[in-house]
Amino acid sequence: MTLDFAPLEGITSRDFREVHAACFPGVDRYWIPFLSPTSARQLTARQLRELDPGPLGCERLVPQLLTKEPADFLWAAGAIAALGYREVNLNLGCPSGTVVSKGKGSGLLRDPETLDRFLEAIFTAAPLPISIKTRIGVENPAEWEVLLPILARYPIRELTIHPRTRRELYKGDVHPEAFRRTAEVLPFPLRYNGNLFTPADVQRAEAAYPDLAGVMIGRGLLADPALVVRCKGGKRDRAALTAFHEELAARYLRYMHPDGALLPKFKELWLYLSLLLPDDLAWKKLRKCSRWADFHPLALDLLENGVLTDEADFSRISQKSVNLLDG
């Protein structure tokens, strides 16, 4: 069973992926946050940088596409294949309101007939294997019974399921019965995603679904970057956590203003890292900082000297401003 890092829009950039892999070995694959191809038929400089495999190599990266247009998907898949990738992923899971309103991401699940036509078009002509990441419906888990026969008609390389509906976002419990039902019906490899915050969570998923191809971890790895290390029998190393934080900051400072783009990006990261702390007091201090010169030494002191728990307290995140697009 493999352990993958979920694509998280605005967070798991190329810099993030490469620094994380260097500091915390063990993640089998990193998924690149979705690209949205258009009829312009041209990858931007930013997209090309994100798609450059760099030291990780194409074998450890999975590009993801977000679109409702078959022609746009096929063009982008061809561009991705030309870069040396061996797989492209279709995003049917993004619950963002702006994405769903355009009929993309989990919005494609709203109309099963349109979804079926879309899948037929891309699987007929795709230049490389297609995997899919999906939710189990838009409004109601019962929608999954309608979607399952559609998915079963296509040679999906691997299906990653976040067993929540779009309406549920990341709230409440997942629906394990939907995943079990999928394992009974669909013949291709399955990957589990959702509420994997500790090594015990990963172990439970593996025990519940013995034939699982692997899991995809998102928010759990943001809160505890050493989570996969711990899942594979290692321990969280405070020095590695500090090195990760400092190298990531150094990379971003090459092209970000410390009090401009950098500060909000690190506040977003600490929204999750702070869940390893015993309470929200430190996070409140970090959140109030308006200058990197104030934020950075406080964050560094917490990493080097703060009390870190073994399990991130995700019960606190519902009270914070967060809008993850995936994972």
C-alpha cells in the first residue's frame, strides 16, 4: 500500500513538494494541484514550472486536470505526456463553490449523463492512462449508486475516493459504506482519501480495506509534515521540521516579498502546523503579526521549543478561516 500526498491548491507547490520530500522521506507520490486547461491551448510559465518534474521525477508526481471540456482535457493530457508523465488525473472532487458553479470538479457529478459523455470522450482518445479522484455525490451519498455504474464502464487506472458529498465539504464523518460498496463493484485499484490525521487512521483504513492500493493524505500532512515518516515506523524529528520550515521560507523569499505574498502563505501553513500545539494561544499571536520580521522568530521558537503533540487537534480548525480545494 502506497502513501501519497494530496494536491492542495495554493499550498503544495513545486517548492513545497521538493522541500518536503528532502526533509521527510517516505511519501510515495506527490499530486500536483490541478491545472485548468483552456481553449487557448497553451501552458503558462507558472504551469510549466509546476509541471517540471525536477528532482522528484515523473514517477513520483501525478498531474491533475480540472475541466468539463473533453477537448481541453485531451490537449492538456497530450502536453503532460510530452513532458514524460505516465498518468494524468481527472479532478471530480473539488468542492469549491466557484468551481462547482462552472460544472467542474465535483460539479460534474451533478449530471450523470454529461459525466458519462465526458468520460467516453476522454477515455476514447487519451494519450496516456487516466486516474480519477472523486467525491461520492453532490448533495446526497445515495447519488453514488447512480455514479458507480458509469465509472465501471471505463478503464480507470486508479480511483481515489473522498467518501463525502460536495455539500459536506470537510465536515462531519466520512461514509465508509460508500467506499466498501465501491470495492465490491469496481474492478480497478482504489485509493482512500479523507480524515487521515494519524498513523492509527492510516492503519485503520488499511485494515478495513485489505485490497487498498493506497491512501492519499492531505490536511493530516499539513498539520504534521512527518506523518508519513511516522506511518512507516519513524519518529517526528524536530530538527527536520525546523529545516523544512526554514528552507521553504528561503525558497519563497527568492521571489516573494516577506510582508506581501510570503506572510499570508506562511499563515496558511501555520493554520495547520498550530494544530500540533496544545491550544490556540500561539496561533492567535501568529495570526496578528503584520510583518515577517515579527512572525518568523515566533514561529521558529515554537518549532524549536514549543510543546508538540502526537496528534493534531483538527476539532479546532472548524473555528478558523479555511478553504481547502482538495485533499
